[in-house]
Amino acid sequence: MRINDYIIGNNQTKKLYDFKIGSALLIRYEFSGGHWKSRKFIGILIAKSGTGSSTRYTLRNIIGQTAVEFSFYIYSPAVISLEKLPILKFKSVRRAKFFFLRKKPLNQSFVKV
């Protein structure tokens, strides 16, 4: 086991995530709307910012002909799981951020499972 594979803090061990821009991701998280619920969001990873325990991901998907972006800290206690989907939307990516998807037609940033 390498030290880079895990982050240790508050007596908890969490796996370090390393996903590439343009990957399709599924996030399960807890949401409190009166009582705690488990929700999921599927989208394309368009931005990564921060390092270490303050890493922040931004996902984008189309829901009901409306573009939705979801930004979250990956080591937040509200995040239950984060997994990469076997959907290949872009063959080769040579960008640090995918903000150009905001100007493209809606069908290019749509992820369907």
C-alpha cells in the first residue's frame, strides 16, 4: 500500500480519487431536505480544482432540456460513493477544463445510462 493511495484524517481512511476531465461519473450523496435522503447525479466531469482533501469536482448533465452543473468536494462527509461509468463521450482530451461544453448544443453534454 502506498501512502498516496489513502488520506488519513479524523480517524477515517478514504480512498483518493483521480478521474480525468471528460469522464462520465456517478455520484451518490446524502441530502437533507427535512430528513436525510440519498440522491445520485450522473454527469461529465468538466472541472477539477484544488488539491488534497480540498479537491472539488464539477459535473454537467442535461435534465429536461436544461443544463445542470453540480459542484462538490469529493471528500465531503455527504458524498457516499463516486464511480466512473464505462461511457466514452470524448476519445482524447487535451484540456484542463471542459468549459467549452457550455457553448455547445445540449446533446453534446448529455449522459444517458
